[in-house]
Amino acid sequence: MDLRIFTEPQQGATYDTLLSVAKATEDLGFDAFFRSDHYMKMGSVDGLPGPTDAWITLAGLARETKRIRLGTLMTAGTFRLPGVLAIQVAQVDQMSGGRVELGLGAGWFEEEHAAYGIPFPKEKFGRLEEQLEIVTGLWATAIGETYDFHGTYYDLTDSPALPKPAQRKIPVLIGGHGATRTPRLAARYADEFNMPFGSIEDSERQFGRVRAAAEEAGRKADEITCSSALVACVGKDDQEVARRAAVIGREVDELKANGLAGTPSEVVDRIGRHADAGCERIYLQILDLSDLDHLELISAQVQSQLS
């Protein structure tokens, strides 16, 4: 089971804080550092000092890390034109030496669009489908050839389809709870499907839908890695678990029911249940980015039992 660190910087984090977490992620042996792509806080936090941009952050981290994978859960399709996004991601992949992964979603948080003057179209899923086709099509176009696309929402004519990523193929992540269109979209474009904050039972059903859709699309079911994003709150004892839960404003019982919370042995057992449901990789949502001891504990007493 791969464990990846997943952050929510819109809740309040500077680039320097994210750099500290990314370096700890690398030093402690985790597989990857991922971040959300949001411009406004959620919930009762103050969100200070304000948002950081996902791909600017990852560009910086690309030059300041050496091993870990870097990516987004999920880049909002409403924030960037697909041609521009293809250039940005390819450039960061070059800057990292080929360690980037692109999670791309439709975008959903209407308030942040209104706050920063970003259009929030009614038909987002159709746009996402075209965005995926364009981004992957640009990267796949041979050097010296051009790329054209004429869809409902986007038109590209005689694109040189440059620059190219360092990787032969940047892994694409698609996620969500939708029972029909989402699995079909994953079957067509995804290297990885991510189930965000789902129960074990719901995750197992959704992974089954994705694998069935892959086979219907002519792919092998195991070509798509199935992963989950889950909040993490681990402590060496019950008191430490309660303290960490209080800091992030959550209840221990709720965290244990919906995430990965408890002592290391409890969390290892819970991860095993997710694995039995078909999960192959877990993104640990870390909400207190100042608590690097939390990452050390997970590395030493949880991750060490999974290898």
C-alpha cells in the first residue's frame, strides 16, 4: 500500500510551510506530496495568510525535492484553459525530472469562483471531458506535428503541442462518487481513479464500477490504480489522538468512522480493510501542517508495517 501526503493549503499555509511538509514527506519515505487546488478556505478557519496556487507551488517543490511524486487532487478544470494547463504541467514535469501527476476535476466550489472573478459554467462535466482529451492529446502529439481539436467548448487549430513532458506519459488521475459518467471517463483517460472521502463500502462499489467500465472500454481492469483520499489523525495513544483531533476541529469518533484515525495499530487495521475493498494507494489528508511529528509517527509506526 503506497501512502501519499495530501494537503489543503487553502485552509491556511504559506509556500514555506508546504515546502517543510514536502521535505518531510521525502525524508520520511512517503511516496508523494499532493495538494488541493482551491483559492478559498472552507469551514471556520481564517485561511490566513491566503491562498497559494497549486501549480506555482509544485513548480517550486519540483526544484527543491528529488524523489517524491508531485501532483494535485484535483486541479479545477474551471481555473485553467486546457492548452495552458498542458503547458504548465509539462513544464513542471521537466522541472521535476519527470515526477509530476495530474489530477483533473470539473471544479465545484462556486463561492471561490465568485470571489476571484472566475467563470463558473453550468455544464462542467462536458468541459472536463474535452479538457482531458485536449491535454492528453497535446502531450501525445509527435514533435513536428500539430494538434487540432474542435469541440463544443474549446477550439485548437494548428497547435505545435509543445512543450513535451519529461515523462513519456504523465499519469492522469480522475476521481469522484458519480456512478455512471465518472467511471466511464476514468476508463477512457485515467491511469488512477481516486475515491475522495468515501466509506469502505462505497469505495468498493465505485472501484468495481471503474474496473467494469475499463473492461467495457477494452482495457484491463488492473490498468487503473484505485486509490482513496482519507483524513488522517494518528496518535501514539488515545490522548494524543484526541489532542490532534481537537486541533483540526473534528471529533475522534467521527474521524474513526470516516477516515484513518486512532493509534497506529488501529490505523493499520483500517488500512487493511480498505485494501480488502480494492484500494491500492491512500492519500493521507493532513490538516495540521505545522505538526511534522504527526508525519514522523505515521512513517515510523504505520507505514513501516505496510511495506
